Amino acid sequence: MAAGDADQRVWTATVVVPTLPLSSGKPMPRATFATATATFATAEGHTGVKEAVLCAIGAGYRHFDTAAVYNTEAPLGDAVAEAVRAGTIASRDEVYVTSKLWITDAHPGRVLPALEKTLRNLRMEYVDLYLIHHPVSQRAPKDDGNMVLVKEDLVEMDMKGVWEEMEECHRRGLAKAIGVSNFACKKLERLLSFATIPPAVNQVEVNPYCRQKKLREFCRARGIQLCGYSPLGANGATAWANSSVMESPVLKQIAQDRCKSVAQLSPWLPMTQANEGGLPTVPLSSGKPMPRLGFGTATATLGHAEGHAGVKEAVLCAIGAGYRHFDTAAVYNTEAALGDAVAEAVRTGMIASREEVYITSKLWITDAYPGRMEYVDMYLIHHPVSMRLPEAEGGPVVVKKDLVAMDVKGVWEELEECHRRGLARAIGVSNFACKKLENLLSFARIPPAAVQAEVHPYCRQKKLREFCRARGIQLCGYSPLGASGTVWANNSVMESPVLKQIAQDRGKTVAQVNFGCDYYLFD
């Protein structure tokens, strides 16, 4: 079975793709499947690129980035056409395609012909976004198809003349939005001084070691969307590769303490720079907005192997790397270590105060009776079941014969009291299915702000997502990689043939590819 066929069989659920509004054109999907390779597609070939794109479409990607110099426009176009024929997507309009003007064509009189050639390669009538690839030009080669960069042939770009032709491409509908790539603040300032249509986007390298703070602030103030590439530093994949991200001692420490890979952690860290204040957040029905990315503290040994000091150090590393949302629970045995880490971070000036972090904890089933509560930003009922109190502290975590039906109404009334007293800024539940939620909503005076449940490509929670969305409840996901190595683990994600195929074709790990897929599941 071809990779594309496998995609269609596995990935059939409706995908919710988070988007970003631009100053022109339709909203841009936030996560992008890039087609640049170190060999400019010569090693992969037309078929290899096409199959990789088909796998990505099947996995849920809808934004594809290409360029004239990548030699991937034609296979990308063929993949989209095949996906439409196969019914994987309804039409070309379902995907968002970005391409770029190469430096040999960055001259007045060459821009429109270059875009027309791109459209022929793609077999499309328009691109969603067309970018000037670099703020420099190169003398046109004698061989019109030669796009090799020749340093001595580089010349200053006639920016005004080139941008006027980009604007003409936009006016003709050949490019729904136009922008630039690799432009610094001064170049952007000059462009804005004469542009009739301002650039919608500036695409640049963004990762934990290339944070682009000044450029982000400049773009935000002028309504330009900053888009990042090389979130892992493009290590080993391109001519501009560096190992600063993948060899980062901070990220390695976090990954080691959490039994993860650096690749699993780092793609999310640049996102913490996306909004004012540094953290993308999700509004809730109560309490302050919740940072979208959470650092979980559950371990397979419930904190015993790591110890207080190990958990504390992992949290301090995470705070240093940009995390601000921390998830714990009474049963995880990590609450004390987390609290100590936050206190130390405040003392050392890593964060200004405890208010800078968002802490979620959970009521364990032995305490799921009227009478026992604590303070946090978010407090959740861990499971929709109770367990008889153990005779002695430190006994088995779950004793099946001691499980009993929960007095949901009585327990929820006490959670509401915690909220009213300000001990829990927001309250919610975990591992509740639709029927359990419906029962809770029938008597709740304060509805749950969040539901925490397992979410990944093989546990998509479509029915629960729709239920929560219709009722204003935020669905929060855990175990995005299937929690391999824990007591509730499964290998369906990390052993997925679809994700393995995409990862192999793109020279990535399954974890890297999977994080993009997981992000699609939420608004």
C-alpha cells in the first residue's frame, strides 16, 4: 500500500487547523509542512516529495511551504491534485500554499513571469502567499533555469521596483497575500516607507536560540505576521544548519528528566514568544487565561525514581526555557517539588512572582468525597470515580475492589466553594466522557472551565471536542505521544507507519512530526 493510501485509511477524522489572521488573504494555518531539503529535492526526487506531501495531507497538514529554488513546486502541486482526486481534501482551496521569489528573479520585469512559472509548476491558479525570498538580488544567469547562488553576482535589490510588481501580482489575484522573508527591521522599515500594500508576513528563522525579540516587536507593532522556520536549528538538513538547539544543555536536561527527546520539547518553545507577554494562552470561562503549552510532571514511577530534587531541577530548567504552565496532581508526588521550584525561580529572579506561572493540580479519587480541597490556578477532579479511603498512607494507588461511584454533585459543590473562596481560580474535570459531563452540567452552578483528556492522532476525541466546544469548555490534552513508558502507555503514536513515513521522508523524528499533528486538534 502506498503511503498516501495508508494516510487516507488512518486519518479520516475532521481536523481543526488553528489559523492566524493576516492583513490580506485568507487566514494562514499556524503549523506548516516545509518542503526545503539539503539537496534541493535531488535526493528525494519528484516521487519522494509528492509522497511526503500526501502523507502530510493525510495526517492533517494544510499549510505547505515551497519556493522556486527548492525544486518542490511541481511535486507539491501534483500531491494536492491527487489528494483532491482521492477525496482526502475537497478542493485546492482547503490547502494554503506559500512560495517564494528567488534572488535571480528579484528584478523589475522578472517578478510576474517568475510567479507565473511557479503557478505552472504547481498547476494552480494562485498561491495563498508569495514572498520575496531574500532582501538581495543576483544577476540573472545565462541559463535561465540555473538558481545556484553565486556570491560575486549578488547585487543590491531594487526594492521599490520589485515590490511594485509583487503588489501587481496581488492585484491580479495570482497571490492572495504578499510578504517577505529574511528581512530585518531596517529593510522592513524601508519597504513600508513606499509600499501601497504592506507585507502581510515576514518569514525568518525562529527557535529557542534565535528568538528574534526585536523583530517580533517591530512586526507586531505594524501588523505584520512573523512566521518562523528551522525551529530545531535545521541541524544537518540545510546549508545554514547549526546544532545550538539540538545540543542545548538546558533542553537536554529537561528532556533527560522527563524521559523525552530534545526534538519533542523544542518545537513548542518558539511558540512561547508568539504573543505579548510571551505566552500563547487559551481563554477560559473562569480564572485567568491558561497558557496553551503545559509542562507535565507525571512520571511512570510517580516521582519516586526522580526524587524531590530531580523534579525540582526539571521544573527550573523548564521555567528557564520558557514554560509557564505546570501540571501536577496529588497522586504524582510532585506538588512539593514544583512549589519549591517556583519559589526558587522567584527568589533568583527567573520570574517576577508566582503569578507568572499557571499551576494545575487534581483531586485524587481517595479524596473525591465532600471535605478536602487545596489552592491552585486550576483544580480538576482527576477521574469520574471515587475510592474508599485507604487504611494507611502510602498504600497502593488504585485498589480496584475499593472503587465506588462518585457523589459528583457533592464533590462539585465543594469545588465550587473552593472557587468562590479564591482557593482555585478555575475548576474543571479530567477523564470525563460526554455523558459524565452532561450529568455534571445538569446541576453545576459554576460550569467546568476545562476537561483534561488523552489526545493524540490515535485518540482524537472528536465527539468530546465537539461537545466541549458547543458548551464553552476548554479541552486540554495529555499524552500527546501516547505516553510510552507509563502504566497507561500505548505505542500506536510512536510506532505509527504513517508518522514514520513522513518522518523518514522529511529527515525528522516521529516526535517532531507528531507535535504538528497534535496541534491541529485544537482551536
